[in-house]
Amino acid sequence: MEEDIQYSTVEFKSGASAPKDNREDLTVYSSLKIKKPLTSETQNKEDDVIYSQVVPRKMFPSAPPNQNEPIYSDIKKGKPKIKKENAPTKKNPEADFDTISKETTQTAVITAEVQTSGSRFHLLLVCLGIICFLLCASIIVVIFYFTMETNKQKQNLSNLEAKNEQLTLEKRYLQNQTEYLTADKMLFENQTKEMTVNMTIQQTQIEQLRNSSDKLNRMKAAIFKYSTFPVDLFCPDGVCQTCPKDWIQFQESCYFFNHFISPWKTWDESRQLCRSNNSDLVVISSQEEQKFIKSRIKYYYDEWHGYWIGLRRINNNWIWVDDSQDTLGYWKNPGSSEDFVHVVHDGPLNQSWVQLRNGFQNRFICEIKAFIF
């Protein structure tokens, strides 16, 4: 019995040429028919044909040009066509089997390489597609982001411009208000200055009124010191003075020195004239007053003529016209028997009182209390 041998043949029906640009993929088609030994199950059945498509890249650079048909290989399953002259013999079965196995192995290797190259190419295309998709998506996202940011910045710029315009209007309004306030301030300052001046004037007037009131109160108190106040003497023309006109003030008294040339008067006549002016002959009560009197009298006619003073002898006592007793005794002729006294210009300060009779005629000195208020 002959051994059943399974073998396959590869038939390349038409070779495909390489693309003109050397960059397109080369497609190879093959059909395999597997031949098995004849059995009772398969004798009356048609041959089964298996086709496979292999897409290698640049596998056949030496393909003949101008041929676009794919390459087919048929592997038929059925009885092998064995010619008697080429049929294997029992003498060398191993050699024929090795040849067939080598051809089968080479065909399988070529097929596997073509399939692997196609898978890698498909994977590369998928990766490139994914990368392109991601790049496009990234670019779209970036463009969308920058578009959004640009719109946002434009909106912010528009808002800022609106705010700037509003602030400009507010600034102008505030400037106008500032000008108005400045003008009002200047007006208020002027009014304040006027009010200050008026207040100063009013304060001065108030002070004057207060002084006048105080002065009136003092005048009132001073008037009460007089038994009969000589208004015409101290207040001529309605203006009151400390001393009457032509009178000289010393301390708290006013003095009138009669310097008339003539007619001279006796002691009684002199006193009467003083009383007619609400005064009396002078009363000397201190050395300072004596010095003041001595400095104001004048020398006239001779050394025995002088000015009557308000001192006289009563019951052998020297009494002043205010009823006070003399304690000074500035006598120039202390041993005289005359009862009336006048003061002379000549002689020392403490020896200038001269005793005379009442009928002797002299000038005189009147004294009145000063109107101090």
C-alpha cells in the first residue's frame, strides 16, 4: 500500500508590479488548496479552496512594471496529480518529503512575515491616527481656551473702559465740587474774618462799656465822699476830670495856686474864695506835701509876702481848717504873737511858715479832694 502524502502547491498567477512612487503598499493575494489522500468521505466532494490576503510593504521591489493585477496562489485540496514518471517511488520517499517540507516552510515563513509587517503597519497607522487626533484635539482646546481668554480679556477691557469713563465723570464732578467748596471756603473765610473783626470791635466796645460801667461805679463811690459834689467844677461840659481846670493834682488832692498880681487877699477873704469853689485853704499834713507846696509857690514883692495856708491859732493851739491839730511846726518866726500863717518862698524847707495878722494881704493856696474814680 502506498503512503498517503499531503502536499501543497503555490501558484503565482500574475505578478503585481511595485507602485510608481515606490511608497504605496503592495498587495499579494494567494489561494491555498489543501490536498489530502482520497478517502471514501472525500471522493465525491468538491475541492475546498482557502484564500488568504497578505499585504506586505515593499516586498517585491523587482516585480515587473506595468502589471497591476494581484498575485494569487492556489492550494487545492484533492487528489494529487501524480505522473508516473515523476511520482515518488518507494526507493526515495524521504528526499521527496524533505523537498516538500522545505517548500512548505518557506511559504509559511513568507506568509508570517507578510502578516507581521501588515499588523505593524496597521498599528503604526492607528498610533499615527491617535496622535493626529490628540494633536487636533489639543489645538482645538488651545484655540478654544485662547478664544475664551480673548473674549474674557475683551470683556474685562470693556468693563475697565466703562469704569474708567465713569471714574473720569466722577473726577470731573469732584473737581467741580472742589471748586464750589473752595469758593464757599473763601467766602466763609471772608465772612469769618469780618465776623472776627466785628467780634473784636464788639469785644472792644464791651470792654469799653465795662470800663465805663466800672468808671461810673467808681465815680459814684467818689461822689459819695463829698458832702456836696461840685459838678460844675469837676465835670464841665459833661466830661468829668480828676481835678478842675487850672488845678494841680498831688497824691489824692488838687491844689489851686493863686498867682494873680492883684488884688491880694486877707486870710478870711482867701478862705472865702476857696469855699466858693467847694474847697478850702490848704492843709499840709506831711513833709512830702510841704515839699510839693514849696516847689510851686513863687517869690513876689518881698521876702515877707507869701501864700496863705489853712493854719490858725485857736486857744493857743495851731489848728487846721479841717479841725486837725498841727504836728509839723515848720516855723520861720516861732516867737511871734500873730494868729494866722502863710508860707514864703525863701528860707529852708522846714523853716518857711511865717505868723501874720489876719489883715495882711497875700496870695493863697486852695485844696480840694481829687475826684479819683
